[in-house]
Amino acid sequence: MKIGILGLPLTGKTTIFSLLTNKPYDGSYKQDAEERVANVMDERLEKLTAMYNPKKTVHATLNFIDIPSYNTSADRKEKNRILQMIQTVDAIILVIRAFKNDSVPFPEGAEMPTDQLDTLKTELIIRDLEVVENRLTRLIEQNKKKKPTKEEERQVKVLEEIKPVLEEGKFASTIEISDEDKKLISSLSLFTLKPIIVVVNVDEDQLMDETYPEKDTLLKSCADENFAYIEICGKTEADLVELDEEERKEFMDELGIERPGIDRLSKTVYDHLGLITFFTVGEDEVRAWTINKGTTMKKAAGKIHTDLEKGFVKAEVMHYDDLIKLGSEEEVKKAGLWRLAGKEEIVKDGDILTIRANA
């Protein structure tokens, strides 16, 4: 799963990227994209590790791609070059700056968070509209010369539904498009069809007060476009990284924070993308696995190893909540909460699986 990070200059975008991927930002400007793998922090994995004391613990991961800041004054060729770096991602994080810092000016012409979001939305819509118009023109000209296939006819119809929506300044995701039709036009990699997570980078005062300029307007905009939303204080998160566990807890208590913002961001990404976690446990390894909601037991087995999917017989299933509450696998079985699941049964978030398969 790849997540692209997009933002205007001086918004703290790369700071967020560095915190997500647990690698300090050196302050240098980059011309190209940088991709890193980030562990998804999950306290359930920590508790399972404490229970089984395995030789190895393996987190679920997400791939984040940071690109150069998006400069609205650049020419279209440069803008397209920047956007192309995240063209094939599964979702996009838009970093919006609310924090105040007299030594760091706001992005030019976008002093308000709402201005920044509107600017980024407009740029993505313009790019997609250009792609849709070009594709439609090619298809229509092509169809004049030869009889179109059913797929080409359907693609024209879908694009003709999307085009007026983009012209109205709205995201294509605001209209109903079937998964089949999305697959039909997937080669266009439309940004306005991708899941969007808005991350507002606030300062400590704004974090404590739970407000910043025009927050209600920005929240409404996110709701209207079905964007996920979260606030993070990049400075506070950077400070937390420097503290030991006891100091971190005291600092978080002082600020009224239950979980670090970076952990909450991972959870927000999961929820918005329709992802869940299942676990495998044992003395050798405790591991978290990422799958889509609605995944069957057999498909989940294939996530562990293709041979397990091919030879799938049954899955032994218990749930994390039951195991933690009762304290052991033996007690889960005594309580009748351990069971066997067939290949078409759907995996639930927090399921702990042991796959039975033929060799």
C-alpha cells in the first residue's frame, strides 16, 4: 500500500514524512521523490509480543512517498513532473499548515489553511480534467475510424460523467462510480478518485485549544469531499521522539494526548482506505498483517504465503480481545471462543489466525 504526501512549500510536509518513517529530516531540499517503509504502530501487537515473547516481532507496514513541495507558480510541465511522482499511489495525504511561526512565512497567497486546501484541490482537479479531456478526444477520434469495443464505449460514457463534475470544481469521487468502471479507467490514475487524508499541521497552542483559523470551514470542505481529517502538531511529535517512555507519557498527559499523532495518522489511513489487521502468533514470531475489509480466510492465507492459499483447508481463529481478556489460548478454547473457519468466511479486524493447509 503506497501513500503519497503532497503539500505547498513551508507547510511541514517533509517533517510529517520523517516522523511517519522514523528517520530525522536533515533540512535539505530535494528534487525527486523519496519512498520509505513505515511500521504501523499497533498496541495490540505490543501486547501479543509481551504474551508470547517471540524471537521476532513484525509490524504491518505502509509505504510513504514524499515529493518536492508543490509550487503553484511553476509552469504546467514542472507541476506535472511533481504530480507524476505520486501518480500510482493508492491514497494521498494533503498536508495543510495552520501553525504560526514568525520565522517561517506561510505559502505565498495561501496564508489560511482553507486557502491551501482549495489550492491543492484545484490543482488536482485541473490535472485530472486535462487527462480526461485528452483521453476523451483520443477515444472519440479513434471511434470515428473503427467500431469501438464495448469497453471503449463504456469508458467514453464514464469519462463523460466525470468531466462535468471536474468542471464544476468537484472531485470525481463525489459521484457514484462502480468498481468495475474505476478499473476500466484505472490507467488514467485520476487523483480525484483516490482516497484523500487531510493532515493539518498545528502548533502547540492550537493543539491545546483544539482550534485554528477557519477550522469549521475546512472541516466542512473535507466532509463534502469525503476526505479523512486529522490534526497533528509536527513540533510536538518531533519532541516526543526525543523523550524516553516515562518522559513521553508525562508530556502527553500534560498536553492531553492519549496517543502520538503519528500513531493516530496510521489508524486514520487504515480506516479511510478500508484496511484491517489480522495477526499470527507463536514462539518464533508475532506478526501483524494488513488486508482489505471483506477479505476471505483463504485470501488472507495467501497474504502469509501463496502455498497456504493454494492448499487451504481451514483456519483456526480466535480474536485478540478474547485472548487478552482470558489470558491464554487454553482459556479461549475452554470458553468456546476458539473455532474453525472455512475458506469463504470473512476475516475480522483483530482476528488471530493459524492456517491449516495441505502440503
